Amino acid sequence: MAQPQPAAPDHSRAQSGEEIADAWMREMALRTGDDERPLQTPAWALLLRSPYVSWQGATSWLGGVPCAPQGFAWPRGADGLPLHFLAQIDLAALRPNPDTGARAPGLPATGALLVFVNHAEQQTLIVPQAAMAAAEPIPPPGDLAGLDSIWHWSKSPTFTRWPVDPLPFTDDGSGWPAAFPRPFDSPSQWITTWAMARTEAAYVLDKFQSTQRQAASFRPARDPGKPLGKVAAKSAAFYARIAEPQFQELHSVIQRWHDAAAAQEPGGKVDQQALAGLFAMRRRITEGMDRHALVLALRGWPSDIWNGLRHTHRKALAEQDVAALPPGLRDFFEAIITSWRGHRLFGLLKTLHENDEDRRGHDLFLSISGDDMVGTQREHTSGTSIWLPRAALVAGQHKGGLLIHHSNG
């Protein structure tokens, strides 16, 4: 199919900056190839498995090492160096789409899909089911470099292994799929136990303390008689606001809530009516305020709470040592880990606004987000995806294509 070409520029007169920018934006829109694709398409989410359920016998996973028959040749790139193993998917686990009955295009019904990448190349291999009967973990080659060699944070040669469960859905490319629950839309969804209530309150109290220290040390530099600069004036107004009696009372209310929660059984169900009243007070007091860390915490900031918990319990999570995890936080941990994280086979990806690769004639094959549980984060990018020529994808030909690192600006 002939690819659409942008209109030839008119050189009979000098173009204005606005015209040049408009032409560039039109060209970038064409290069996405979005206008060639349907509004919806079947996809398979790759959902991380809960650490609280068995990982034994998992047949699909991200990171770690592949399972393959003896004699498996670890893929190498054009430079002769081994690629990094990214994913293994059990093709028999790809159930038909519940809306259309569609199956994964170009893939056999059984066997294993193995994906390897470096910074610029990808290799996708399919191991037949008969050969998988004798599969075993394949250790990485001795000359496999650390992940930092392809701009990931870790110096380990492998991503962190985490089992995934493929789940079919209809993807419209808008972000969080409508078919998946959104467990953090309201505090009542993620603060379900007294242990989580205490943890969240302790987090907010810590933000109060750090903000009060900042306020105490705030010394705007200015010449006598001259008004404060814009940034300093905003900071001064914020610190004056949190010194008001209503904020001091709110601090006391949260402290009492924390102490009451700490006195309860960690796994006991939280008093949702009291929780709703507390957050109503927090929203009322912070209404109209700028997005300062304390304000965000008071409105409910589960992702930031998770960052602290994940860092503290990273080893226990990776080793599935649930006994070492805090009691009463299972609901929160599972909601964070097993909900939509952006990993998918096929589907639509319309969020690559900072990328200029020409994706016309290509469709998405695999997208893996930057994920702190797997170690796929990279500086300045939010994920990695493989795009294959449309005809090749349907025909099950997975060589070449585009390996795109999702720029986040």
C-alpha cells in the first residue's frame, strides 16, 4: 500500500514560522500511522501476578531467563553481542478476545514466544510446543553486559523475573482500558484495612513535618523595600496558609486517626464512614491550593506511598517472601502490582507524542512499559515497543520491524 506523503512545500514565497510548524505537525501526525489503524483492536494485557499467589509452574513472564530446549542458541545482535531477554509468553494462554472471538494474529495456538532486545534491535523466536516439553532455564551467556549498557538503571545482565497472566481485551489506545478496574479512583478503594489507614496517615504526618521544616527555614532573599519575586511570594503564601489554625487542627485529626488505626487489628476492615469524613475534611481545606507535596498527600497519593513501600520491601517482593511483607497491606500491594501497568501484546499505542519514528504500515506487536517491578525503566523513556510491518505481522513473520523506546520528553 502506498504510504501517504505530505503536501510539497510551496517555495514560491517564504513560509512563516507558523506555517512551517503546522507542516511539521501534519507530517508527524502522518508518521504515527494512526489514521491507518482501526479505532479498536484485540489485545492481550500482560498483568503481573500477585506475590501472594503461587508462582510455581508459571508459563509466561517478563525478565529473568528464558526456558527453552537444550542446545538453544541465545540470540546475538549485529555487533555479535548477546541480546537481553525481555519476555516469554505461553501462546496457549492467549485466550480469544471476549468481544469478537479474535485470536492473536500470526501466532500459533501453542508454543512459547521469546523476545530479546538491545538498544536498537529485537529478535522474536517461537519455540514449538513439542520442543517446550523438554525446556529448561537457559543461563545467560558469560559476555552478556549489564542492563546499564542499553541505558537501563540496573547493572544486572537480566531484568527482574516476574510472572504475567495474559488477559484479552479490546484496546482503543486511550490509556487505561475500560475493561480493567481502576483501584485508586477514591481512598475507599485502596485504604481498606487499618494497617493501610495507619500507613497512609503516617505518610501524611511525615509530609506535614517536612513541610513545617521547610517553612521554618524559608528565608526569601530580597532587597529591603522590594517586593518578593513570583516564586518566593508563592512559597511565602503557602507557608502562611499551612500555619493557619485549620491546618493545625487537621494535623491533630490525622494524628488521632493514625493512633486509632495503630490500635486496631492490622488486617481488620477500616471504618469507611470515618475515612470518608476524614478525606472530606482534607479536600475542603486544600481546595484551590497548588500541587505541593503536602497538598497531594492530603488529597490521597497512593503512588507515592507505594514508592516508599516498594523500596523498603523490594527484596521480599522479588523473592515472593510474603511473610516479610507488612501484615494488613495485601489489598494495597495486590491492587498496585496486578492492575494495568501498560504491558501488552498487540493493541493500539497512541501516546508516543515525543517519538518521530515512521510507523506507517506497521502495527504494534509488543509493548513493555518502564516498570519498577521488572526493572525496565530507562532514563528519559517510559517504555519499549516492537512494531512490525502489517502484512508480516499477520503472516507470523517477526524479524526486523521497529524497536521504539518511548520518549517522555
